[in-house]
Amino acid sequence: MKYFVRIDGKKQEIEIPDSEGKGDILIDKVSTQVEYRILEDLSGVDLHIDNRPFHVDFQEENGHLQLQVEGKDFNIEVLNEREESISRIIGHKASKKSNLGEIRAPMPGLIIKINVENGSKVEKGSSLLIVEAMKMENEIPSPIAGTVINIYVSKGDAVKKGQMLISLKT
């Protein structure tokens, strides 16, 4: 399974084998041998990376993971391939204007839920709406923290790829 991890703004591609507990993982296409055991209470994981032991404590907070490794704290964001693709499309559209986030449909689909209204304050990563495409629900997150200034669609609307959905202002 492939993931995209951002640690302190640096993005890395990580591919984890389907085998449970051990195997070679790829970090930016470099192979590393890993063994792991997730703690029963899901609060951490014991790792052996290239035969070196580590204990990692983690908790989820605002869509990010807070990790503690050997006394050092890390704030990371983990996205699967689909989430990374959506984030890249939305982030690219939002970066075209300095303080206005233009949220566009990443694929054709049907608007099944709108989680905000005009004037709503949103945090980066918070869910704006859900688009159903090919019988899958795709949550569209906010690429920036800001205020909703316009919603261009309604629940039940069919949308085309690239169609304007919501605009945000920082």
C-alpha cells in the first residue's frame, strides 16, 4: 500500500507491503527492512528498522498524527494515493490566488453532502463536501484555513471535473 507522508513540510512516498508485521518498505523508492508490532491499545508501535529498535507513541489530532520517537515530537500528515491526488488537484487550484481558495471538483460526480455554508470558518483539512464518483464517496478537504465566501453547488448536483464548487478566503 502506498502512502504520502508530510513531516515538517517535507513530503515522502512510503510503500508498505501487505504482509502483517514485517517486510521491506520503500521510502522514496529506497528499500528498508522493517518489523513492527502495533500496541493493543493502538497508542503506539514497536519498530525494528534495519535491526535497530524504536518505540513510537502516536495520537491523532485534527487530521494529523502527533508522533513521539526517542523523545522527539513530530507532526505528520498521512495521505493514501487517492487523498494525495485530490489534495494535489485542490492545492494546485488554491495556489493560483494568494488568499482565495478555489475548490474545484477533482472528478465528475454527484454532490451528496455539503458540510459548510457561506460564512463558515474552516481549518485546513476540514471536510467541505462529499462527491460521489463511481459508487465511492470522496471527501473534499479544505486546502487552507479561511472563510467560505461562496458555494456554487447544491446537494444532488452533478458536477464535471474541474467545476468550481466552493471559494474560500483567508
